[in-house]
Amino acid sequence: MTLDTKKSAFVKLGQFLAQFKEGNCTKDETVFGNDVFFEKFIALIQLSQSHNGWYTPEQVYFSIQSWAEALTDENLSKWLSNYDFSEVKPKKVALILAGNIPLVGFHDFLSVLITGHDVLVKTSSNDQHLLPFLANYLIACEPEFKNKITFVEGKLENFDAVIATGSNNTARYFEYYFKEKPSIIRKNRNSIAVLNGKESKEQLTALGEDIFRYFGLGCRNVSKLFVPKGYSFEPFFEAIFEYQDVIHYEKYANNYDYNKAVFLMSNFKLLDNGFLTLKEDSSHASPITSVFYEFYDDINDLQNRLDSESEQIQCIVSNNLVKNSIPFGQSQLPKLWDYADNIDTISFLLIR
């Protein structure tokens, strides 16, 4: 398959996904494969929460739309234009995927196939259905993909390189087990926001999206706030009030009650609005339903600290207060060229 052939298949997939919006799934008769796949995909979306309690239709539709917006000819061309694929020798690349948010491993899946390799996929037990469905759609678009995509339930064998995503604990196992193979091993990372008290209500409301999307389960969810000494959290709480309905979801509410109780029994001082707790803590990794915060004196000193802790941080949200930060509300909308852990997956996959 040529690069253009592969790109065309993913563009068709993007057009297919664009039809599925929460409360408004509109069938476009010009989209390839709708006669076979359209109704089945709606049914799968509705079943997703039975497969994983955190995969509510709202969250699955959001993920689908994010990928629909990414998989355009313009975006794919821009992303791939900086690479030379002419000397790639096809290999078998194994993927060990996480399952914390819907389709979290799709970028790795796309990257392997677009570079011309065969992919061996070991899905998370928490996300076993969405990616195989999209793989079948791609095969319908371009049958040559059939021999390049394999989903593995048991032990991974006969592969040349691996991309594995897990916790810090599983990463140690991966690093040992795959020490003889070229690899990308992803560990725990968290995202942060840096505030200075001059943010508008609209910006703080958008920050709520960075916190609550996917119930806070993603590595791109903001789990820590850096605020200046004397910062008042009242405007923040007022701005995120529109996300209050999250507490009506039972799994979130159970975690909120449990984590709040643990904090209170430990005599920690908390700020609480009834659906989110704020706790002063130096760690970047807060439990879901809670966000940690820390005060800073000087933004330059904070920048130096963030630089030194870069391997713990996935992305930074701010109003251009620190370098390489992204706008409020955009943490869960990465571009194709925004690589997890800042590791260029395509460059890794250009295996000679």
C-alpha cells in the first residue's frame, strides 16, 4: 500500500466517525460502508458502558468526535509531511494498550499502520471493543489492511518492536521483559494548570473541561493547580459549577465520597464544592474527584521546577504563563503531532 492509499482509508474512517454525535447521529449516504457499519456502531456505543462503567455515551461520543476532527486529509498531510517513509522496512510492532479512556491507544495504532508496519494489538480488558470495530472498518475501506492487523488475547510473540502503556509499576516489568526489543514504554504522567488569578470566568470554566472530561481518568486531565500566594478559589468554584452534574454519576459519586472520607479521616484541610475537593499537596497525581494545588511565589522559579519535573508531566494548561502550555479547555483535544510523553512515535517507527 502506498502512503496515499493508507491516508485515504483513514480519511474515510474520519468521515465515518463524523456522523456520530451525542443526541444527533445523522447518516450521510455518501460515506463509505454505512450500509454495513452505521447501525452496528451506534449499538456498540450504547453498549460501551456495559463493557466499562466509565465509558458513558457522552464520553465515547466525545472521543469519536475528537478523532473525526483529527482524521482529515489536511491534518494527516500536515502531520506526515516532515517524515521520509521511503526506506521503511515493514516490521511487526506490538502494542500494549491502556483502557482508561475510550480509544486511548488509537494514535499508536494509526502510527504503526501509517508507517507501513504490521500491528499486533493487545487491548486492555477495559477497552476491548471500540478499536477492533474501527479496524474492521479500515479493512473494509482497504482490504490489504487485513493481513497487517492482528488482535492478540494471549502472549505477545514474534514481534520486532513494542509500544507499551501502563503504570509506573507495570513499566518496570515492560522494561525488563522487552529489554531486547526497540521500545517505547510509557509510565504514569499527569497534567497541570498554572494560574495567576487574572483568568476570566470563561477560561476557568474551560479549565473545568480539562479536569472533568473522561471523569478525570486521562493523563491529559488536569490533576494539579499551581496558584500564586493569596489566591482565592471562589472564582474557580463559581466557574466550574456547570459541571455539577458529574456527581450524579454513581461511579464518580462513590469515588468522591470515598476519597473525601479518607482525606478527612487523615485530618487534611480540604476545599470542597460538593463534587470536587481541592487539597494542598506537592504531588502531581491526585485521585479522581480531587485536584491538588500548590502555591508559588515566582513564576520563573516555578518554570524551573516544571522543567525539572517534565518527565512527570503530560501537558500544561495556562494563559501563556509558562512555556509550552496550551489554552484552557484544550487538554483533551491533542493534534496528531502532539505525542504522548513528548516521544515522537513516527520517528521511532521509521525503523531501518
